[in-house]
Amino acid sequence: MARKDRHVSETPATQWLRERGVSFTPHPYEYVERGGTAESARQLGVDEHHVVKTLVFQDERAQPLVVLMHGDHQVSAKALAREAGFKSVEPCKPETAERHSGYQVGGTSPFGLRKALPVFVEASVLALPRIYINGGRRGFLVGVAPVVLGDVLGARPVHCAQP
């Protein structure tokens, strides 16, 4: 069950948001192994469609990139590659994703990454009134306006969602 009183210490993601003057709300919840966005949405009482997962992929040259997707959808690698201009893309192995992002899988945030990576966002995410996205730690989401993804993070909109 989500604990509203649970204090979450600063993460590279929250530090990144604060440094850029981005308004966000903290949403800690009890992390459940393999619970994914369905579990965080359930505990926080929000629509899973508004919970955005941060996924680390790589292109055909093994160059990393980040994809932001609705919690209740999957990424079509074929559509992402086509729209992003790659021959192919595939999800990184967990240890590779952790090395590129600087975050533990299950706690990956697009904010405050270890190194600058290209970021792509499912275009329909940008139409939501508010999103909940990982705040840089397992069991911790931040609520932000989706405009932050494009205007501050520089995420490029793509159409690559599949149910």
C-alpha cells in the first residue's frame, strides 16, 4: 500500500528536475518485484495509461536510447526504428540498461541519466493532463506535466505504441 508519509531522499532525477525549476509531486509506493506499472498505478490510485515507463533500447550499432511509453502499452520496435531513423532497435539487457542510465532497472528515470542519451516519447503521452514517471528509485514516481518531456528533457515524439 502506498505510504503518503514515506520520505524519499533526493535522487539524480529529482535533483535534475529541481535544478531546472520543474514542478513535480513525489509519489512513493511499495515496490513489488515484477509488479511494473500496473502495481504502481494500483497503489497510487491512478490510471495505468498515465504511468509512463522509461525503457532503455539500443540501435543496430548498440548505441543506447531511451523510450517513454504508456504503462499499459508496449513499444513496437519496428515502428520506433522507422520513426527514429534506425535500421533496427531492441531493448537492452538489464545490466546494459543500468550501465547506460546509471539507474537500477525498475527505478530508471529519463531525468538525470548518467550520460546524455537520445530520448523518444510516444506522442500520445504528451496529450495527457499529467503523467507519473519514475523518480530515480524503485518505488518512487514523480508527477509532472507532460510538456516537461519535450520542453525541458528534449524528448522527440514518435508513434510506436502497441496495446
